[in-house]
Amino acid sequence: MNFSEAPETVVAHQVDKSTYPEDPPFHPDTDYPEYQFDALSDKGNPVYDAVRECFKQANLDSEHVGTADWNPLSGLIESTDRVLLKPNFVKEDHPRDPDGWRYVLTHGSVIRAIADYVLLALGGDGQLILGDAPQTDSSFDKVCERVGLYHIQDFYLSEGKCLQTVDMRQEEWESEGGIVTDRRKLRGDPFGYTEFDLGDASEFADHPGQGDYYGADYDTEHVNHHHTGGRHEYLIASSAIEADVVFSLPKAKTHKKAGVTLSLKNLVGINGDKNYLPHHTEGDEVNDEHPDPDPTHRVEQAIMPLVRKGMTTFPNLVPKAVSTARPVWEGIFGSTSDTIRSGNWWGNDTVWRMCLDLNKLLFYGKPDGELRDDNSESRKRHYSLCDGIVAGESRGPMDPDPKEAGLLVFGTHPASVDAVTTYLMGFDPELVPIVRNAFRCEKYPLAECALEDIAVESNRPEWDGNLTKIPVESTLEFEPHFGWVDHIEHGSEHSEAESRAQATARTRH
């Protein structure tokens, strides 16, 4: 099947061994004809070869494959473009495994391979940037050290190339036991920030949660200020808005609030203030915080507004006291690692809306805060290659177990990449709201075709062909987050209609 012939084709490549090269800057071990440097690794680098195979399977610049003139991204990236690489740099540490960052963060070997081919397409004239807004209580420097990014930068500098890194956050927090104890201002995105109001084009436009949203911080007034009175505002890092091309490099993981975190969810990392972002809804009329709150959970929810108020009123005192009392609190109300709370379940009807809004702004947002025309021809070029070599399952995105999937998924439309990756993870895309609804956006569409029209090109014969015809038994059977079990797997008894009805009409009594 030709990559360009189907309505939408996505490449799914699986390697024989689910391993990453250990030594940055992750040179290839083969002197490929198109390779523009002299440095090679004397150890194996299956990731570089797998990325290269993805581009070959996609038939990119097919007339030059195998020659020194092969430039696979030349048809997608122009020589004068500014290109932003957007990895998943959520946090430097895994709570249980010192080496767990390998299945939490986009690996540096994936970044290096993609960056090499982007630089080849730019030919020395354009600009290459890597940027992200990690979780606020993480260290951007430590993440870069973990994945070997500084070694990659140094190598490029020695070769007369430049890879600029950007921490898109405006603030970094210190936390103890999950409680914020200190905050400090950062320099922020050197390109600045752009505020947008999606208004009635937002996926929240028909959602009755106004005034009851809960975001990333204790101060719920902040997030609700930006989503009230018909306003749906977001602050986006201008590195993303001003880029000509965004190349998303997500890590394939399960997610407690969204079911999966792939290309679409990855764009949470382009925002400049996480307090613009609704994560769940906590109202008397509409509430997707918990599926069925029992008396103990109701007591916890009655206390939490007082605790939040104390944290914002006495930021130097109350957060530390709460952190000290956390073991007692968890003994009574349960730990988040094994207790559903905060919208961490299949009925979360809030977070997918926020994520798709961010995707609309990346595709259609202009530097002046306005939107481009509402058609696919006008939107920004946004490509995706998903790192699932060693992926994350179960309690994702921060505390997953490793899944040695050996998987890379590449495509020129992120919604389709996510549909294919979700399916191959063992989940039904129609039962994962962030994926399903990406194909249903009426204002500022995000998909190029219907979900059932996606074709897959793969080195595994059973994965080659129409997405919906891939045998379920050939998929990778990821374990979902416990709040999503039996609701998103292939063959789940819980239908989309049930999920929508329960999520949008949840009422407390």
C-alpha cells in the first residue's frame, strides 16, 4: 500500500528488541548513504534504524532511497522553516523505579534520529528548536540530562549545527509528597506567549461545567476565570505558535485522566500557564471527579475546598502542614495510586476537551491571537512520531509499569497517529474520548478522514491494511489505568453511549 494513496496512512513499525542505545549522543551504528556526519557508534542503535525504516515505509522521497540524495523529510519541511520538536518531558523521576524515566520520557535516541533528518531537510538555513512545558514541579535541566539532550546539543555544535532548547514554563514548583511547598519564576519562553479565546469554537462551548472546573492548582478561581461567560482562554508558548512545523514526539503511555497520552495529549506541554487548563469538573449539577462517591469520599470532597483555600491564603504554612499530614490523610481516604479521585477514570468528560482545544490552537492559532481560516489547507504542519519502544502501562502517565512494545508510529496527522497507536495498544479508539472526539470536531477540524478510513503500513503483515481490520489478538494488550479497566479495551462491554451519558449527566445527591 502506498503511503500517499490511502485517504490517511500511518506507519506502525515494530523492532525485534525493545531496547534503547545507552550512550548519548546516540550516533547510528551504520554509515547510511544519506548520513551527514562522520561519527558512528560501535554499539547497536536499533532506534535510529527504526526511525529510518518508518520514513522508508512511508515512501518519503522514495525516488532517492538508498542514495546519498535521500532526504525523506524534504517534502514535509522547507529549508527556511522554523521547526519545533515537542517531546514528552513530563518529569525526570519515576516514583518507584530509578530507571523508570525510560518509559516516562521520550528517549533521547528518538530525538536524535528525528533531529538528524530535520536538519538534513533544513540544509543549514532553517531553525531547529526543542521545547516543552514539563509538570510544574519538575526540573527541565534534569530531564534534559536524563535523556542525553545536552550531549546531542554539544555534538551538533561541534558539527556547526544548532538545536535550541526552550523551557516553556513561567514557573517551577518545589513539592513534598505531592504538595507544593515553594514556587519560583522562570525566564519563560524567549519567544513570549500568545493568549487565545476560542469562544464558541471551544470543545467546552456546550459543556455545562462553568464555574466548577478544577485545574492544575489549588486556586480554582483562576481556571474558572478563563472559562466563563462564553470565554475559553488559553495561554500558548509562542515557540509553538510561531513555528512553521511542529514535530510531536510523544511517549506511548496510559493516562489516568485521558485513557492514553499520545500526540493529542502531548500538546498540554505547549501551554504557558497550566492554570488555564480544566482537568475535571466538581459541581453539584455536573461532576466527573469520581464515578460513585461513597460517604468517605464525600467527606474528603467537603474538606478539600477548605484545604485549597488555606493553601492559597497561607502558601508558606499550610502546604507544608498538608504534606506532613499526607500519610494520615491517605490512611483515611486512600492513596491516588490505588484510589479513584480527581477525575482519574473513564468518565472524565473534561480533560479531552481541553486537550483538543490546545490542538485547535496549534493548528489554527496565529501570533496575533487570532485564528486562521477554518479549513485543513490553512492549518500549521504538525507531524508525529510516537515513541513506544519501551512504553508505559497501568498507572500512567507518571507511575506506569514498563511495556516493552518495540513500537514506533509515524504519520503526518496526529489524530490518525493516535488512533493507530491506541488500537495497537489494545484499546478501542471509539471508547477513548480524546481520540474519538478528535475525529468529530466540527469547528476547526483536527482529522483528515473518518477513523474507519485510516490505513496502516507496517513491517508486521497482520498490521498492514485498514485499521479496523487489524486482528485484535495481534495487538499489544497494554494494561489500562485502573480507573479505565473494562471500559476502553477491545471488546469492552461498556459502550460509547453509556460512557457519554454517565460522564455528561453526573449528578450528586
